[in-house]
Amino acid sequence: MKKSPKKPDLSSLSAEERAEYYKRKLASYMGLAAKAGKIAAGTNTCIFTMAKGKAGLLIIAEDLADNSREKLMTAARQNEVEVRVFGQADDLAHYTGKYGAGAFCVTDSNFAEVIVQTIDNTSK
């Protein structure tokens, strides 16, 4: 039986190393969610997903255009969806395999929860 890898002792890592560790975890979680079909990508797709009540988390890339960001934030407020502004669009698209998008909705509550925790830990 294969042993799962040990979690590194994060207290011994520098802030930069900790941030890199959490970015790798985020990439893994977002990739798994995308493979499971639990990520919607793109501004309009996310707006429709939130309007249907299926979004648990909205992730907006830091480099997304202001107009698109405002539309998404308004839709998230109206539909009471948790929002995180994080990372570059190219990186997030690479994690999910959904290129050309700067906004991502997570439609599974478990994935949403673990991704929020990871993003929040990365920002510390």
C-alpha cells in the first residue's frame, strides 16, 4: 500500500516558501475540481451560474478588466456568493485547463471550502 506524502512542517518555511506551497495546493484543488466538472469559467458563464444559485465560490483574477470585475462583483453580491480576487488569469486558466478566462465559479461546496481556505492561507 502506498503511503500518502507527509505535509511539510510549515512553521520551518519562509513566508515565500509557504505561499508557494499553498499555490501548488490551489493548483491541485482547482485541477481536480475542473476534472470533476465543478468549475465554470468565463465572466458570462459565471454570472449565469451564480444567477442559477449553483456557485459556491467566485474566483476573479487580479488582472481581469475593471468592467468585467464590476459585473461579477455585482452578481456575486446579488446572489450571495463568496468572492476571492486572486492570482493572474493565465495561472488560474492553467490550473483548470480553461484558457482565456479570468473568472472561475466553483459549483461544489466541498471544493469551494477547501479552495477558500487555501487562498486565504496563501495570502497570509
